[in-house]
Amino acid sequence: MNTRTISGRLRGAAALALLPLLALTACGSGDTGGTTAVGAQASPVPTDDPVAAVREVDSAAALLPADVREAGKLKVGSSIGFPPGAYYPNGTDKAPAGLDIDLADAVAKVLGVELERQDASFETILPALGSGKYDFGTGNFGVTAERLRTIDFVTYINDGQGFAVKQGNTELKGKVTDLTQLCGLTIGTGAGTTFEATLTAQKGVCAKAGKKPYDVKVYSENAATLTALQQGRIDVIMSTINGLRHQAAQPASQTAFLGEFHRLDVGFAFKKGSPLTKAFQAAVDELIKDGTYTRILKKWGTSASAIDASRINPPEHT
């Protein structure tokens, strides 16, 4: 509610150097924010481990291509950005944690394969799927009509777009239901996201309303977006519903969640025509059926994003 390039690693390292201060906590968002304000202390990772008891399900594993079953491995490009989706609670030299991490690991266990996880910047994962660099990608990828042209999705939660401001903000006091409410403001958001696409596509709404246009600033790191908000360089953040809700629940972040703007299904991402989608759909449905799915979402505080069944390439919510 984001393998990383060298420059991406340097940016990530700079943000992670502030972890004791920025406190990438995990309790239950991200979307989609996740960092808390300067001065916060990191919270412990939730101790429940729903993935530990997951076992291979033959009927789901049988849906994998023969070469994948033989190799027993899948390459996943993971955007490790912020809780509760995916983040590094103990630094990049330790294992990541989060909703996306648990769900991908649980699916892999159902299918009887191991994951080779590569940390990648959010905006690079979808383009890399077509080249075969990754077998699939995770990063709270929302299903949109534009993405469906080149990407296959297997859904696992329902999240979407929302807004947050610094506590005490007097320009935006209630839920954002129309982008004209943002006219004259500076909005911070993530590179290559549905948020950036939405803001870009609708950039003419203010002129049509006879108002000063909004300005958009794009950041590759969530910590940079939050810092910009805290320092007054942007007025509002557009990010995932789950992430911003999680962020606002951390007192030190000093942010206020302004509610949902647009709901989106979120899924594992694959190259178009991937032979893996039916197996992944079956695996997610197995996790829903046996209760593991419910436990994972509860662990990360995202139960409101639960779905009843996984879908392959559903249409974008309107």
C-alpha cells in the first residue's frame, strides 16, 4: 500500500539506517503506510506463525507445470517496502516479514515448492515478469484494466487507494471522495503505483473545476514520502488503504488516515499467459478453506481485506 537495483539498495539502505527512528512496525495496512515518525521505536513482529503448519496439497501441486514440479523452486520478485505488506523489521540482512511474505510462503508450501525471493523495487517487478527474471511478483499489486493488458493476476486480498495527512492538517479534514478536494495541494506517492497513475490520469480535473492544479511528487522509498510529509514538503500522501491505516495507528507517525478512496483487488502478478495461475489460485483457496488465510490476515491486522475466493484476472473495480 517495493533483485533491487544498486541505486535502489542505496536508497533503501539510507532509509533503513533510520529504522530505529522511523520504526517500521508491524501489527496490523499498506499498504499500504508503514513507517512511523522520527523518534518512534520499532514494534516486535507478531509472534503467531500460521505458515508453520501448512502442508503440501497434492491436488493443487498437480496443477503446476511438470518442469516446475521437478525443479521444486520458483523465483519471486518481492517489493519490500513497509508494514503490514512486506518490510524488514531487523534490517536487510535478516528475513523480511509481512502479509505478502506470509501468503507467498504459505502458497509455496501448499504447492510443495521453495521460493527464491529477490528484493526488487516496486516499479521494476511487473516489467521484469515478461523477461522471465521472476516467475511471479508480490508488492500489493492492485488489479487494474491497464495492468491486465500485460499481466495476469491471482487475487489474495482486497485493498486499494487512500489518503493520509499529518495530524493537525487544516486543509483536508475529512474523507477524500473527489480529487478536486486536492486542488492546490502537493501529493506524495510511490513510483510506478496505481496512485501515481490515477493522479496523472486525472491531472486535468482541477482546471476543469476552475481551481489551481495539484502537484505530484513521486518517491521510490516509503520512508522518504513520510519524511516529506513530516517536513511539510508535501501536504498529503496517497497510498494503500491498509498501509495508511496501519501507519496512522502508530502514534509516533503523527499521521491521520482520511479513509478509502477506491478499492482494488490485489494479487500475485505473473507474465501474461503464465501456466502458474491455476495452481496459485487453488493454493490460495486451500488456505482460505483450512483457516490459514484468516489467521494470516488477523496476524497483520488486515482482516477487513479478506476475500471469499481467489480469482484469476477479475475486472478492475469501478
